Amino acid sequence: MSIPIILKDCRAQMDKGIEAVKREFASVRSGKASPSMLDSVKVEMYGSLMAFNQVANVSAPEPRLLVVTPFDKTQIKAIEKAIRESGLGLDPSVQGAIVRVPLPSMNEQRRKELAKVVHKYAEDGHIAIRHARTSARETLKKLAGTSEDDVKHAEKDLQKAHDEFIGKIDALMKVKEAEIMEV
């Protein structure tokens, strides 16, 4: 393994961290309903936790309403329970073969709670970026037949990449926070 390969792998891991943060941010509600809001919800079905998109179809027919259509109608109660307990502040109701999820109006307190959730997701992204840097640094130190100067230069490049990706997450966080706080 060479230094350029290690740096490339590290940047790829950091990119994955950014993508994960973007997905998490998409699940946080801002002004209007979006089917991706429920992507982070896990449903306990058939003895295991399943991703929401594997158990139901989600649509947003109105700006303040989500309609969930389960693939297996017998599991509608499990889906309702998962939405209720997701921490997203939603109150679903079962109506026949669908689950209607009206979105409550956003008051100042709820906006601040969602901003805290966004900060938590951003911190998770920061941790992923730092972990990628640490992992690459460990690999560099174990590299045989490489001069100390090359390793030092590579570590500086790692730190530059780290700072760049942390900056990207912070910028995404600021945009999402502004979107949430917008009345």
C-alpha cells in the first residue's frame, strides 16, 4: 500500500461520512412534508428491524401530510408504532389500509429541538471524518520502507482533508439550520 492510495481511501471514507450526514439531514423536517423524512425510521417486523422503505410506500399528497401505505397490511400497527416512537414528533393515525401522518405546525420550541437534532447528526458526521483520519494515520505509521518526511507530509495532507470535510459538514449544518428556523 502506498501513501497516495491511503490518502485516496481516506477521502473516500470521508465522502461516505458526508453522504450519511446529507441523508440524515434530509430526514429532518423543515417546512413541508417530504417522503424522505421517514427514511431514518426503523420498523420492528418479523423479528428484526427493517428500513422504512422496505416495509411501506410513503407519499406526500399535501404539504403538511404524509400518507404511508404498508406493503403488508397486517403490519400496520408496527409501522404506526415505529413512526410514533421515532423521536420525530409525529402523531400517526391508522385509517383503513393506510397510515396518515399529519405534520404538526412548527413552533419555536420544536424548531429548536430540530436544530439540536441537526447538530447531533453533524457531530456524528464529524466523528466519522475524524475516524477516517485516525484510521489512515494508523495505516501510515505501519507503512514499511517510507521516510519519516513522507509520512509527515502525508499526515499534513490528511489534516487538510479532515479540515475540508469538517468545513463541508458545518456548511451543510448551517444551511439546514437556517431552513428549519425559517418561519
